[in-house]
Amino acid sequence: MTTTSLAPSELVKLPLSAAMKQGSALEHDQAEQSAFIDALLGGRVNEAGYAVYLRTLRPVYAALESVGRDLAAAPLVAPIFDAGLERLAAIDSDIDHWAPGESHSIESAAASAYVEAITESTSWAGLYVAHHYTRYLGDLSGGQAIGTLLNRAFELEGKGLSFYDFAEIGKNKPYKDTYRAQLDAIGAGLTDDERLRVVDEVCTAFRLNQALFAEIGANLDQYRR
């Protein structure tokens, strides 16, 4: 478990992708250690709980993708913008599988706070880059483990798991390697203060995720499998 982060003077010496990862290591670990994520990864969350998870995430991706399209031509966003990453349609499809007939929307203070932060990232595109990285690279990394676990635990044979299917982008590892290289190219054009601002926003994004998981976890007894 990683429990330390580098000092700002050390972070600015790193390529941006490494600074984003190492500078947010503590917040990343804290988000992953939430009771809900622990139960989800342990196969102890039922269908209703997973549906709530998807429905809570939905407005986050709606904001991420709306803002992303608005900023797609911005110099800081263009290198990483890829419509093939978009998850909103996949989430809607999965909600229909896990909670047929239910509304795709759900009241969530944590999701609303997350949406607000993404919306405010239009003030400087570097902030949006932080949110793009946190969500999509997470989906291409640890998120894949969740998809595999759900497929096995519920014997889904791939059904209801569109959220984890990134067929449009090709092989996972080469894509992530290219993505990190693009982040590093973006970082090369930033000042030290701007690079630290991006890292700070990644930390914020992980804290927002942690709050979202905590909100769902408050009702974990209802979702135990």
C-alpha cells in the first residue's frame, strides 16, 4: 500500500503522468479502500447495489463527456480526447440490464459535488485533464478487474458489462502507454505551478470518488450479497 506522496519540488521534476500518479497515491489508496469497493471487489455486492453504483456514476460521466466535447479542440485536451472512451451509452445499457424498468437517474449529493467540480474545470483545461485521467485511466486499469469479477460472480457471460468494454480503442496496454505519453507531452508545455495544479485536481478527483463510494457504502447492509 502506498501511503506517501512526493514533495512539490520533487513532483515537478517528473513527467506529468508520473507526477499525477505519485502525487495522488495517498488519495487513490484511500478511495480504493472504501467499504463499498472492498465489498464489490470481494463479490459481496448484490444486483441492486451494483445498479445504484452505476446510477450514481451516470451524471459524473454525463458531465465528463459533455465538458470533454466542449473542450475537445483545446490544446491541453486535444491530445487525449477520444470519443471511443465515452461511457454514458454503455452505462445506460448496463443499468437496463441490472435494474430493468428503473430510472437511470438517482439523487446523490456526492455525485452532484463531483459534477460541479468537472463543470468548473472549464475554467482551465488542465483541470479537465486531471478528471479525464482519473476516470478513464482508472476504468482501463482497476476497473477491468471489477468487470472480470462481476462476470464471474454473476455468471454473466459478458452481459451487463458494457461499461468495461473498450473495444473501440484497441488493445488496452498500448493505449494506456500512448495516453501517458500524451500526458507527458502536455506537461512539457506547462509551468511548474500549472503541473502542480493538475496534480492537485487529480487528488481532488480521488477524494470526490471516495465521497461517492462512502455515500453508497452508508447503505451497504442493503446491498450485501
